[in-house]
Amino acid sequence: MTTQLISLAEYRKNISKLWKKAQQENIRYIILSHSKPVLEVRPITEDFDIDLAYKKAMDDYKKWEYLEIDPENMPSKKDFLKMLEN
């Protein structure tokens, strides 16, 4: 798989062409905003398991749904990651 870095503006402008090219040529795009990576776009392979992906997404959602975070007293990044592990 080839990796290409592109700007967010270029991605928005050419989204249809880029996803098709990603599928045809097995390219992964890293989308940059102000020179920082913000998004990864890559083709779904033949062995992609939609049921497994859905289960993982639902498990992740359930973790977030029950997190109790007080906006006035935000946890540190380290504490936040520990909360996600539980």
C-alpha cells in the first residue's frame, strides 16, 4: 500500500476521484490540516468483515456513552485513557 499526504482542501475538492483512485491503486491518503494529520482514508479490502467492524464500533460507543466526565473538572489525557480502558 502506498501512502500519500494531501491537504484537507485538496481532499474536499477531489473526494470522488481520490476514493476511486485509492481503491484502484491501493493508496492510503493522510489528510493534513495546517500541516497536522487529521484523517486517514484507505480502501476497504476484500477481507473486510462488516459485522466485526460494526461490533467494534458499538463497543467503542458503549464505552463513551457511560463515561461520566464533569466539564468543569476535565481529566488529564492519561486519566482519560485509563477511563476508556475500564
